[in-house]
Amino acid sequence: MIRSHAPSRFLFALMAMLAAAGTQAAPDRPAVLKALEARGLRVVQEFKIDGDLRAFAGVAGDQPVAIYVTRDGNAIIGARLDAQGKPLDDATIETLVSKPMGDQAWAQLEKSTWVRDGRKDAPRIIYTFSDANCPYCHKFWEAARPWVDAGKVQLRHVMVGVIRQDSPAKAAAILGAADPSAALLENEHKFDRGGITPAERVPEDIGRQLDANQALMVSLGFRGTPGIIVRDDAGALKKYKGMPQASELDQVFGPR
């Protein structure tokens, strides 16, 4: 059985079938893959499965997907299930797509411009795309205090300036400070009174850093702040778009 869960951006139906449309391709590569790639899907690698289907691991947007090509050259995007309804290829997709994507994203985050909040040796690192004017970023900062103050979590604020006109200038005041971590805390402690005083201008180098951070935020699937990324105990990347629910805080921050 195949269960389809194709992302909406490609406008696939639950059982998405795409014909090869007469396009010729190399004998060992189904022509339908070219049609999918024209729609923005990236094909990563073929993997072996039993039966008449050919299976390919791919990426749609920032989501790993499995692509199954039928004998007649059509494609189904979704998940194969066994007779008990259990996914058959999740582990393969995790190995071929999810883990490499997670490792790459984590490396990009490490190289980005971020501000540390918490002890350097905290065992759990959480990246959060933050705007100095974002009320939900502030709520997330408040929620993190028990874990940060206990030395269990280090937040790394990847600063962006997207919410208000003075957001870039406030981010510049933080990033350009002699002690950015202290400036970040100043903004949070004064948040209800307007936060940190914006910089008079945004230096070119900080402007480039903010642009790069925003581009990274979008590339990782976030359209607003906070955008939160953490690794679970198995090393898999977990993303939270917006302020997590109270029931999710232990998943985000770990044990109290």
C-alpha cells in the first residue's frame, strides 16, 4: 500500500500521478523525474525496494519525500505501507535525505551570526531566529529561563530584522555592542518598555549579516520568528515554527 503525503506547494493530489509526457531521458533514469524537478522537487538518490516500483529519495521544499516510479513511467509521491499500515522506507529516507539535510543545516547555523544566551558549556544547544521586536521571541526567551539559568541550555539567537522598521537597527545595537550577549539581555529585560535603543545606523557588515541570517531562515523553512531548531537525543533536527506550546517545552529544552 502507498500513502501519499506530498507537500501542497507542488499541488499534488493525495495520490499524485505524473506522466512522463513524452520527454526522453537516459535509459536508466525515468523521464518523469525531469518533470518533477521542473516543479522544484530535488531528486537525491535511487534506492532498492522489492516489487515493480523504482524508488527515489528526494526533497520537496525542505521536506524529505519518497518518489515511486511505476512501470508505465508515472510517479507516486508518498509513503509505502505494509499490510499493518507501517511505513516501509522511513529509515532509508532518514539515512539518505533527513540526516544529511540536518547535518548541513546545523553546520550552516553554526557558521551564522548568532548571540549566545547561556553558559558556553551547556549540554543542549538551541538555535532560534529572533527579532528584537518579536513578542513571541520574548515569550520564548522567558520560557527558557529555568533551563538557561540552570546551565542546561544555551540559546543561540540568530538575529534578523523583519518585524518593524527599527528591527534592523535594534539588531545592529545588539550585534555591534562590545558584549552582544549583555545587549541581548538588555533588550529582553526592557522589552515591555520598548527594548534596547536602536543603533543610529546599520553598518554595512551588520546589514550583510542580517541579510544572510534572513536568507538562512527562509531556506530552512521559516517565514517568521521565532524559528527554533534543536537536535534530539538521536541527533535528528527538530523544528518549531513560532512559540512552542506549553506541552512541547520539555521536548524543546530537555529535562528540567
